[in-house]
Amino acid sequence: MKEVAQLYNNDFGLAFYWKKDGTVLKDRIQLIFKEMGFYLLPNEVEEFKQLAEGTINYYNCRKCSCGKDCHKLLLKTPMDGVDLAVTKTELVNIKDLMEGVLFNIDLNNYLDGICNN
């Protein structure tokens, strides 16, 4: 397996940058969860997070009493024609994964800016 620079992980998935010849390739983020991989631009990760939030709000998951026994929910992805059937728990974990990735990208960019000045 090629070298990677991990961005974020939770119990459900992980996100990282690929490395090539010792250089971190920061133009796209590799996300892996639910036995699937997505190779996304940072703005697509933001879009995916917003889609997860919208799904949580649409199905009113915050007030749902079904808990982990929730039926499958339809989560749209940033790729046209690709939607995922997920449980409430998976949906919350996907949203957490996206938020963690975006937080770490922003933090790394901030630190890079400080260190380069």
C-alpha cells in the first residue's frame, strides 16, 4: 500500500491524503467507510457534510425514538447518481467523519500559514 497522511478517523471510517515520492498530495481526500472509498476535493467533503446534515434534519433524526434500530435512510453524495442507504448511527458517523476532516484541513492550513510567515 502507498504511504498516507491520516487526516481523521472515527469508529466508522477514516480519511487521509495519499503520498507520492514523500510529498503529501493535498488536492484530494481519500475517505473510506462502509466498505467504500470516496476520493473527493475539499469542497466536495464540505458538500457531503451538508448533505448529511440535511438528511439528519429531513428525517428529524435528532428527535427520533428509533435509536439504532432505525430503518435505512437515503443519503445523497457529492457524486451525481450515487446515493447511500444508511442507518441513523451510520449517518451520524459519516457527518462526524466529514466534520473532523474539514476541521483538520482548516487547522493544518492555519498552522502552515503561521509556520510559513
